Amino acid sequence: MAVDALLHRRVVKLPALSAYADTRRRWPGLPLLREVLALAEPLSESPMETRLRLSPPTTCSGTGT
């Protein structure tokens, strides 16, 4: 959510974050950062929108249970 918020507010741009990640090749958190950047969406306008976009789809069985 934080990356989406930073991108949406134009505090930083996605290519700049990707370039930063490229300079941290030995950083232990790099795989997670790359995953976050792959999922980032600058057009998300709120934390709830990000949560909904990233949450797994639910199924409705239609049985009421």
C-alpha cells in the first residue's frame, strides 16, 4: 500500500524505484521489493482500493453458507 500511495502522490516514479532496486543486488529484501514493484499501481487512490486489487478472488456457492 505504501508504494501505491507514493506512486499515486508522485513522490517517486516506478522506474526510479526499479533503478534503486537494481543498485541493491545483495540486499536480503530484494526479492520482496521486486514482487512489490511488480504489483504496484500508481492509479490506486486509497489503501482499500489496493487491498481489493491484491486480495484473492472469492467464490460464491449460492447456498448461503
